[in-house]
Amino acid sequence: MENEIVFSDQLLQQIRQAQHVVVLTGAGISAESGVPTFRDAQTGLWERFRPEELASPEAFRRDPRLVWEWYAWRRELVSKASPNAGHLALVELEKRLPVFTLITQNVDGLHQRAGSGVRFPVIELHGNIQRTKCFADCQIVDTWEEDGELPPRCPRCAGLLRPDVVWFGELLPAEALSAAIAAAAGCDLFLSIGTSGLVEPAASLPYRALAAHIPVVEINPHPTPLSSLATFAIPAPAGEVLPALVKAVWEV
Ligand code: OAD
């Protein structure tokens, strides 16, 4: 029999009474859907590359075809994956809480596929792998000619096409970042789920909450720099913790 997760009464009360809960997710929430986390070892064809060496404008300039093909592989992985119990539990939180802000660093779109973003839009800090934009003029491109050339070319300016994700060394979308910062500092409870907390500026969001005396909950089976500072640290997988938490709070 599985061990039942026991939550502190204080945490359950805080969720029941909260007017605004903010959740920040990272690659860990999609791990149970079979999407490898960013810092996991890569497999197969991509074994010899480090993601950090492929996800940058320099890498794209050096070898655009290689970067395009890596993202095509990741897009395929993501489209075959399904949302897991952790994603689904966050949909329940959005339904039940007066105000709910879901901020994600993930580019996989699994939160939206699970049904998040109906009452409150999902804030995507690092873009979305299913969208494509032009490397030259940065405009979103929906359709292009497939003539075998990789990456394909922008139908407007013939620039090279790239995924609409934030790469190392690039700025985050300004509106998404300012909405995330405002929510982190203005909520009643902040949950940091499945993120190593190593990549700024997303990594600072829980600390903004703590600085505003807002309780912070971390859900991650492995310790992170936040673990010892979090008000509650729950060292277990999100796909187990989140459904159990929803059940415990609302006795469903
Ligand atoms: P990481 O790959 O750095 O960290 C994933 C975290 O998820 C780790 O701390 C794991 O312990 C945790 N984890 C693994 N399985 C889990 C599970 N079942 N439940 C909960 N947690 C689990 O991914 P991120 O923190 O998302 O940015 O990385 C942040 C950003 O760094 C990414 O968005 C990406 C990368 O550079 C860009 O692409 C710009």
C-alpha cells in the first residue's frame, strides 16, 4: 500500500482561506509525463549535447539546422506526452480558488492541455515550443513553405525560423515577467513545484514572496536552494503530492 501524504493543518487552512494562490512550475511537473527535465541526461541521438549548448542564439547562429532539429525532436516528445495527475490537480486549484495565477517555465504547453488557463491565463515565462517565430524579425509565424530546407524560412522576410522559446542570454517576455512578479509579491500563498531554482529571473519569484512575508510551499523530491527557506517543503513527486493536497484541502 502507498504511504499516505500527511499535510500540516496549517497549510490546509492557509489554502482554504487563501484569496490568491500563485504556483510556479518547472520541468519537474512534466517529468511524470515522460518529458525529460532540462538538466536530465539526454538520450539517443542527442546524448552528446548539453541542452545549455543548444538553447542559445549563438548555438543557432553556429548551426541553425542542428538547433532546429533538436527542437523538432523535443516538440515530438511533448506532443506524444499527456498531462499527468499533477497538471490535473492544478486545474482543480484554478477552479476552486478565488484568484489563481499559474506561472510556468515550461515550454511544453501541458498545463493548457490539462485544462489550465480557463479562468486565469497561464503565464508562460519561457515561451512555447509549439509556436514558431522568425529569428530575424521576431514575429510569430504560423505557416511556411516546407521545401526541405532546415530551418524553414520566414514567408515575410526569408529569415530563418526558430521556436518561440526564451534561450540563454535572451530576455523574458516583459509582460509575462511583470505579471509574474506582481502576482508573486501580491498573493497569500506561493507554491514552487518541480523547479531547480537555478535559472533567473524565475528563480527569484519565491524569494519575492518570502520577502513579502507570504508563505512558500516547495514540492520537489530533491532539495534545492529554496528548500531550507520554504515555509513548507514537501520532498515528493508533484504527481503524488498535488492530487493528495487537493483531496486533503477540500475533502474530495
Ligand atoms: P530543471 O531541469 O533545472 O529542474 C527540474 C526540477 O524538477 C529538479 O529540481 C528536480 O528535482 C525536480 N523534479 C524531478 N521530478 C519531479 C517530480 N516528479 N515532481 C516534482 N519535481 C520533480 O528544470 P527547471 O527548474 O524548470 O529554461 O529549469 C528552469 C529553466 O532552465 C527551464 O525553463 C529552461 C532551463 O534552462 C529555458 O529553456 C530558458
